[in-house]
Amino acid sequence: MTKQEWIRIFQSKVNNLKRNKSDRWRIEFDDSIKADSVKSGWHQYISGAFGRFRCSKCNRSWSSGRVNVVFHMHLSSGQGMVKVRCLRQECRQCDGALMEEASFDEEKLKVLLEKLMEKIRVKCYHENLGKRNRRNFDDEDDEGPPHESAHCEACSIGLCTKRFKAR
């Protein structure tokens, strides 16, 4: 999915929020945000999704149930901002491989952004959603080959865990 598709899906989801209708929300990609280093007044949500990668050197592709995504969100004076960083992986077969961006199919991206909307409702609008049934990403860990920590950006910064837990 392209960044424009992320924005399109985000906007359709944010339009369904129960909120002050004059609030405006934007999403932007920011590779400088760091997990657990959140600016004052901002909130963090870290999740994972099933994604695909393609090596820019050898064209090999692989899938991963461990694509970590870091969101930072902020609402002030009717202006909402979400910054997103998708952590990357590198090809295990190429020497000097580059860290590659993940791609997500539309349904996986919709689920990821729906979970983000729930976090916005809780953290920015202080809604009490109670206990919700959550699908655990551990179910997807068994899809495809074992996770290779040596090639995972999230592992290299200590973010990737054996079991996904939304934070």
C-alpha cells in the first residue's frame, strides 16, 4: 500500500470517530520518531501487522507476521496529528542488504488503522471502551518462516518481542 492509500484509509476511519466534528486529523510518516520517546502531550501506540517485503538488491520477497508499527498521536485545539513509523527488515540472503519498507494488503492495513482509532478514542478523547476482544498477533507468527531477529530493525532497537502486545 502506498502512503496515499494509508492516508485515504486513515481519513475514512477518522471520519467515523465519535468526536467533535470540527476536529481535523492528519497522518504523516516520520522515520525519526522513536518508541518510548514521546513528546510531552503526545501519546504512543505500538502494534504489529502481517506485511510483505521485497529486497531492492536481489528482488527476493518474504512475508512477516512481525512488522512493528509505532504511532505517536496528539490532539490540541481541534487539530489531531498521528505520526507513524513502520520498522523495516533486511534480506537475509544479500550481503550489505538495505532495510526495506513493508507493504501491507488493504485488509491488514484497515485492521491496523481500526486499532489505531480505538487508541485515539481512549487516549485523545478519553472514551472508556471497556475490555475488547483483541486478536493476538501471535496467531500469525506461525505463518511463514521463523522470525530472523538479525535482519529486523525492531529487534535491533529492542522493540520486537516474541509476543506482540499492544502498548
